[in-house]
Amino acid sequence: MVERQNYLKVKLFLKYMEEVQQVSKSSLDRYSFYMRHLLLWANEHSLGESLAIRPTLQAYAAGLPCRDGGNPLAFETQKKIIETSKRFFTWAKATYPKEFTKVTLTWIETLRPPRTPQLGGDPVYVSEEEIDHLISIKVSKDDLCLLRDRAAAARLYLTGERISAFTTSPILALDLRDRCVRQWPELGVHTKFGKKATTFLLPIPKLIDIVTEWDEMVRSNLPHNYPWYAPIEQRWGEQAFSKEPPGKNRHQALEKRLKLLYALAGLPYKSAHKFRHGHAVFGLMHAQTMADYKAISVNLMHDSLTVTDEIYARIMENDVKNRIHGLANNPVLCPDNELQAMIYKLSPQQLPLALTYIATRLSQ
């Protein structure tokens, strides 16, 4: 049975995250899920005695089954449980110093995700060939649902939006003239951690044409503050735009419709998030300079290039393979001893500035 004081402290921690850290409602729901596992791990023991609890939190997380009860919980979920718990203990030690005396800062620092070997298999993302196949499906002008879903696939690939942002994006958030989408929380867009950014579409004309066709339809039939991925009602075999507000589980509706789109195309299903991966892979494959790489990272709304590297390094391994295999065909570059000497003189603080300057020059 979960110890009551542990439960009350977790509730206060979540309230702190909401009111002080100002995390979004969707993020708060995820924190609640992760903290539930912390409570179950501690069971009847006080969280202030966590150092003595066995198995350790890391071992407990590694042994959790996924929903089907078979395979272990996804590594990313295990990682979030550990990281959120670490954040809780840091807060708890500052808030309840006497009760958490035994929880040392050294122990808190040991809370790291369990070491798990990477599983084999090919990385999953929507390829250029797949998106071409999806948008090539012939759709009747009367089939609003399928027109919408085909346009959704094209837009997801072009923008790399997360599913929560896409399904809450109003019509006015998309500006095809400037080829951008305003992922602004004040417009009602649900972005990760409530971030605000204006991001840009990939320059792929055939996909932009599909998006434009649907964009013109919704703008001529619906208010500009209405969802771009608009609800559609069907009566007696006829389809029409619904004026009712969309449901809370709009992302689930999108996934179901994408499954239908894949079935019609005769392709194995890939989730909406795999379009974001496809967007990133397309950009990274076509990047020529460090400035291009940085632009892709910013467009994905990542905090740094490190985040982009961590997520997409394995997805890009086939490109790494091709480049390594092709090195022998590249001309040998003779080192410039004078240039090397100048670089060696740069301090660790000056090196990033030098790289930024070089990338800027190469992009001109």
C-alpha cells in the first residue's frame, strides 16, 4: 500500500511544477504518470528512506512491463521515470530537509537511467518514397475526410510538428505565403513544454500543393480560429464540415485516420510522430553546412544541437555508412600548418565562435 505522506508530498510537488515551474497541463499529466511509479516503488516505505529501499529505483524501472505485459517498459519511459524522480528528490530535500536528511545529494546524482543495450532493427521514419505514395492516392472531391487526411500527412512531413501541436493548430496558424506555421500557445497550439516558435515548411512543391488545396477549403468554410485538421460530420453518406468543437482525444482520431490512409496506400502503418522523424531525416540529408544543421535543429524546436544529435544519430546511421564508404573516393586535403597552429592557439571558449563563423561563411 502506498504510504500516505509520500502521496501528499508528490501532490505538492506536482502543484509546485504547475504553479512555480509553469509546466503545461499535458506535461503535468506525464509527470503524474512518472511519479505514480515512484510511489509504487516506495510502497509503504517513506521516500526519506529511499537509500535503503530494494530493489533500487533503477532496477525497479528496468523490470516494469509495457502495456501488453510482455516486453519491458520502453527505455525512454524508464528514463523519464528516473529523471522525474531525481527532480522530485531535489525539490523534496530543499523543502523537507529534516525528513530527507538521509537522502544525500550524492545519492540523488546516482539516479540515472538503467544501462540498456540498444536493440537492433532499422530506425523507423516516413521516407520520401512513402510520403509520395501516400499523397498519390486518388481522392474524390466529395470525400472531405480523405482529402483532410492526405493533407495532414503532407503537412506533418513538411513541418515536423508534434501531433499535439498539429491537432490543436488553428487555420490562422499556417501561413503558406511565408511557408511557415506559428506554433504559438496563445493561438491554442499545444506545444511541448509550452514553447513558442515560428517554424518553416520544407520546400517540396508537390506536398505544398496538397496542403494548399485543403487550406483553401477550410479557409473558405470555417472561421480562422477553427482547427486546421477540422472535424467532419457524415449524414446519409454525405460529408460536411462540423461546427462542433473537436474532442479532447483529437490525436487518437488522427492516428486512426492515418491507419486508413496507409491501408489504402498498401503500406505498413507508421504513427504520426514518424512523419516528424521523416521531416528531420529529409532536412539532415540535404544539409550542406553547419548553419543548415543548426537551422533544422531550431525548426524542430530543439533546445540545442545536442538534442538533435541524440535523437537522430541512429536514424542517420545509413547516411554515415555511405559517407564512410565513400571517403576513399574523396581527394586528399593537405594540412595547412599555419592554419593548424592558429586553431591550436584558440581557447575552448573561442572554438565554438570560430565554428559558427566558419559555418556562416560556408553558407554564403
